[in-house]
Amino acid sequence: MPLILAPVGQEVRIVKIVADEKTRKHLANLGLLADGTVTVLSSSGGSVVCMVKDGRLALDKNVAAHIFVA
């Protein structure tokens, strides 16, 4: 399922990121990697705020739609 549909408050594992190389590299620099975990803190208006490692990260709905989690 895309990250925008992930349940709030639950830790999920990133299965794959479907984006161009530049976007994948940028997300990797932010700590979003395949097999990594994130916790969705808020999902409103399409934007997603998630906890990645020890920091919070806000993602646009278009970017979050390309991150698939399980």
C-alpha cells in the first residue's frame, strides 16, 4: 500500500520506492530506504508526517504515493 494510506501511529516497513533516480537518492539522504521503517504520525490533506529514525519528516502527497509500505 502507498504510504499515504498507512495507518496513523503504526510502524510500517518500506517495501519499495517507485520514483526516478534523483528522487530516490534524495529520499535515501533523508533516511527513507527500502527495508527501512517509518511511523506515520499524521496524515491530513494528503500530506504525510512521519517519524524516520529520530526525526520527523513531512512528505507531499505526490511523493508519499510513490513510497510503498507493508
